[in-house]
Amino acid sequence: MGHKASHVALECTLQSHPNTVILGEKVSASKLALFDLTKQICDVVQCRAEQDKYHGVILLPEGLIESIPEEIHGLLRQGVSLDNISSQLTPWASALFEFLPPFIRKQFLLFPESDDSAQLSQIETEKLLAHLVEAEVNKSLAMMTVKHYGRGPGTSSIGKPALHPAAVDLRGKAYMIVIGCRLLRQKATRFLMDNIYRNSGRLQFDGPGADAKPVTLRIEDQDYMGCIKKLREYLDKVRTIVKPGCSQDSFERLLWQTFSK
């Protein structure tokens, strides 16, 4: 989930409490390869399997592997044929492209979106990771398999406000709550091993929950819409008190008293 950055995956993590989450910004900052992610997920699967828990929830963004299809589309726009794509990729991308299963390679070659971005929603990243994890886990545990993956529901635009693309600040409060703060470090094993999933319910536009704000905004103190609402309340208060003909000194004093609270 999350077309380019991991901000949607982070918000869903704060609301739903999955066993683990993979953020694209963290992968990039740590320079993790696909094989590193596979090993990381395998460790989670194996730890839970030791407690007879052959299920779990892992969140990951669609943009986890976006650099490879974008590089491919750049070559296609230059007139490079499909048969010669692999030889024209950068060494790392070429090696990974050849390693990938055929069904993923085919999805990488899909035509880009109207804005020239890759069709990340059509690239089954979760199925790719499930394929790699199953192969890796079967090397050590022959009786264990990983075959099922869950996809989010299909969506369509309804013209309502949404979370706009924004990179996750790895030094921000929201990320530190998920990854780095002392409180979560103490509970990291509980999140990983226990089933404390939370269903945050449907997005509401009317009634209870309609005014609920994203957790990331509340944590980061970046509640822009909340600040706008508070500003309107202040202006309405000034409008009801200040009458036509009021002196400038009285008006400025009232403004100072209102906004200093």
C-alpha cells in the first residue's frame, strides 16, 4: 500500500498493529537488498511458527521495488527492445531482473501510467516476497510452506480528502514510535509474536469517527486542518466581538488577547 512512499503503510501500522512493517525509506537508508528483506521476513515466519502460529500480518508499500520498472520504462522509451532489456539495465537491476520469477518480469514490462510512473498496483510485490520466502524457508524447514498472501480491496476515487504522497521522516515522531522509542522496543516482541491486531473500521464521512485524524498527523503535530479549524473559530470570535467603528487600538488588543491564549 502506498504508491510511492511508505506514509500510508506507516499510518496503517499505527492503526492496525501488524506483526511487522517494511518501509521503503528504511530499506533505502539501510541499503537493504531484496534478499535481506526475504531473510527478515523468514525470521519473522520462523519465530511465529515455533509457537504454532502459521499466520501473520506484514505491511509493505507498493513502491518497494519501483526503481526497477522505472529503469525499464526509461529504456523502452529509448527504443530498446524487450529482448535486450536485461543487458541494458544497471548491473544490480539486471542481476535482480534475471533472478525474479517470470510472472514478475512480465509485470515489470507493463506500460507505465499516464504520468510515466510504473504500474506498481499491478506488480504483485507481496506475491514475489511470498515466493522468495517460501523458497528460503523450505531450505531449513521442509514441511513449512508460505503460499497465501492478502491484497487490499480495489478502490476508486470518490473525491474525498486523502493522504497525499509524502516520504516518511525516519527521524520523525511517528516513525520513532513504530521503530525506535523505548516503549515500543519493550513491546517489540509482543507486536511480533502476539496477535494484537486492531480493526480501525471503515473511513467515515458522517457520524461518529468522521472527525478522526490520521495518527501520523496527531503524533507529528502537523494537524493542518485542525489548525485551520481553530483559526476559523478565533476569527468567528473576533467577528462577534468587534463592531463597526471600533478603534484600531481596541481591535489590535483584542486580536492579541485572542491569539495569545
